[in-house]
Amino acid sequence: MTSRSWVQELFASGLYKRNQGKMVRQITAISIFLVAVVSAWRAHALFIAPTVGDGNRVIGYLIALILGGVGCWIGFRLVNWPTFADFLISVEAELNKVSWPTQRELVRASIVVIFTILLLSAILFGYDALWKFLFAMMGIA
């Protein structure tokens, strides 16, 4: 993309392929919005509030609000930027191809994983205890 088309895309308000990839695009946008809002809040607490002082609290809150708004707008435009939106649309298409396990299969698989981890932990504990005993018998540890 050229810089002119990128700037035009940044200030556009339309939605790109509005009916495709809705779920993934909405989740991505909400995540970016949360990052923008929390970043503006922390920037206010760490940098803006100590700089403007107690007398100009309104200005500090206004700056944080503007930063949060700009971050949210960039997030909105990012999920509607054609290249990134096409990527998110294809991500949702791939997620629709996944065969998700049933609850019973998930529980059974989780039990197998937990049992395997416990068994391997016990084996490693046994090896550790054995080596500790052998080194103690040799006077090394």
C-alpha cells in the first residue's frame, strides 16, 4: 500500500466485507479496544497525572480519553484494513473446519494428560531421590 492509500484507509469509516469473519474480527477489535483503554489509563496514572499536577486534572483525563479514543479508532480501522481483515476472515474459515471434541472426549483426554503428568512427576522424583541417595553414599553431596 502507498502512504496515501494508507492514510485514506485510516480515516475511512466504512466496513470491509462486513458479513465475513464477524466473530474473529469482533473478538480482535474488542481485544485491541481493551489494550487501548488500559494503556490510556496506565499512561494517565504513570505519566500524565504527575506531569499536569492536581490543578489540571481535567486536562489529564482529557488527554487520557483522547489517547484511548485514538487507540480504539486505530483498532477499529485495523480490523477493517483489507489485508488484515482478509487474514481474519481466513482464520475464521479455518476455525470452522476444526472438529471440536465433545465434553466427554475433553474430560477423558484431560484425565489422560493429568495422569501422565503425575506419573512422569513420580518417575522424576524417584530418579532424583535415587541420585541423591547414591551421591550421599559416595560422600559427594
